[in-house]
Amino acid sequence: MKTLFISDLDGTLLTSRENISDYSLKNLNTLIDTRGLCFTYATARSLNSAAKACWGLRQNLPVILYNGAVIMEPWSRRMLYNNHFNRGQLDYIRDALIKFDVQPLIYSFSQAGNEKVSWVEGQETEGMLRYLARRRGDSRLNPVKSADDLIGDDIFYFTCIAKKEHLDALYAHIQASFDIRCIYEQETYQTDYWCEIMPSNTSKGTAAGHLKTLLGAERMVSFGDGINDESLFRASDESYAVQNALDSLKKVATGVIGYSEEDAVCKFLQDNIQKYV
């Protein structure tokens, strides 16, 4: 493998309808099948959510999930990498959630390797309810009766969905920790804010480095649009921001391509694939 291509999903590869356009789907699959394109994604989404958004895309490489907390094979659901919290970090986060009265969604793997999304039933914010409603029937969902039931398993990620004014203080407090970090930004398709909490060494860039080594790639080229893509860009040999990306990300990119709604990632690969294979 010469070059590994890694794309963010929301705001980059996906349209505003949270899917891959028919044009991109057809032509990316053609590049994978006929030109040996080594293409995967790095996303804040879970495997279930990402697989639904990318339905029909050839997924023959491991994928990066939860902003780099997990690397998984989508066809077997075998976990290749999981960067979970230690006990001290969990205690710090628990105390902060209580202090600032914030209800989280908590992501973990059981000892048997089963993924769970846990929360205290009856204490959901509007944003959490919307998140859960879109995932009805998802086997990962694990409502519990009290916060005491949330502790256990290998917890690797917290997501807090609420109005900005309700999350600002929590974000500032968590960011003051030396070994825990947050990604804090407005949801791509809503007005709510997401405060996503992870170990400080969790990032798309760190996970992408692991994946590059695992696959034996010589180079890595990435695509993105948001705050959580900066580490991915810095870990890549080349990086390209879509036109609708944050200005701060464009500043660290190798170049700027077209808009996500106009199949920018796919068109860049069609135009430039001969340079990489």
C-alpha cells in the first residue's frame, strides 16, 4: 500500500442529508475496485451510525470511530484499538458532571467486547432524546435507573448534548485537566452543542498513525472540515480542507478543495489518483 486516504464524514464526505451522494458512491467504489484506492474514514460517529451513512461504500479497510478512540473492522466488528479511561479520569469526569448538572451518554465495551451506550433514563436533554430517537432498536442502547449504574466496563467516551450555555462551564473544567480533553462544537445539523470527552491522547491523528502503521502505508492523505480534524491533518503527509471547512483548519491544510455538497473529496481523488497509485 503506497497511500492511505482517510476522510472525515459529516461536512466532508457526506451531504447535508447525512449520506454519500450517488455520484460519490459510484465513483469511489469504481476507484477502489479498478484503481486500488485505499480509502477509509475517521469520524466522531459510532460504527452503526457511520455504516448507515456510508451504506453501499466498499469498506474493505478498518475505520476510525469516536474521534479516534476506536479502530474497528466494519465487516467483522473486531476491535483493533480502544483507548479507554482509567479510574482516576473517570472519577474526575463523574465529579464534574455532578457539579455542573450535566447528563451524559457514556460509551463502553463490556468484557465480552459488546459496545454499550448508557444514560440515566428520564433525565435526557432534548438533544439526547433526538439522538436516541434516531437510534431506536440499536442493540447498544443501555438505559439505566441511576448514575450509580453507569460505572463499569471499559468506558472510552462521553457525549453531552445540550444548549451551549449549559455546557460552557463543564467544558472549561474538563479542559483544565492535564489528561482529559474535549471536542466542543455545534452539531453539524442542529443548534445544540456537543461536548465530547475523551482521554487526552485520543485523537483522529493518533488513531490514523496507528492505522497507517498497521496497514503498512507509505503516505497518508486526509480530508476534513472541523475542529476534530486538525490532529488528522497534522498526522498526514497531505491534507485537504473542503471549502465549507473552518478557517482555522484551512490554515493547516495542504490545500482547499470544493464543497462537501459538490462531491469535493471524490472529485479530488478522480482528478489526482494517478499521482498516488
